[in-house]
Amino acid sequence: MIPRIKEILHVELYKIVCAWNTNEIRAIDFIKWKSEKESQSLSTLTKLFQPEIFMTAKLDVEQQNIIWPNLVPMKNLNGEVEMVALDFSPEVLYNMSIKI
């Protein structure tokens, strides 16, 4: 079974608790990841770890994943820049998480 997020139960700064389709409640702790990424100049991740941005995490019901809306600039077919959601592979998030 591919792990997918059914529901976001709680969001606090750099930690998200989710119900998964594996019938588990798991916490994803971004603190360690934040520390690792801070030394790199990745502008999108730098934005993500701003507290007011991180706290905008939402569930994408179709993809069963966490997204941060309007965070990544992307050119559309007309060459115009649109802001799209940032997401991570649910498998990566599952592997980062711990069962609680």
C-alpha cells in the first residue's frame, strides 16, 4: 500500500500530525529537515520555513498529500509566471514521520 494522508489532525510550527491510509496517526517533524536545509540557498524552502508560510499547510484531498498553496513560481503554457502549490512525495513524508 502506498501511504497517503487522509486527514491533517494538527499543525504546529514545523510539525504536522496526520491520519494516514495505513490506519496510523503519524507526526511529521520538519525541524531536523529545516536545520539541514538552512545552510543551502533554496529559496522555496527558505520561504516554507517562514512561520507564517509553514502554518498555511493544507490537505490536497485529490492527491492525499500536504500542500502549501501559492508558494512556487512556475511558467504556464503562455509563458506567464503563476504561483503553484508546493508539495512533497507522500512516501517521503511518511518516511520522515513517526507513529504516535
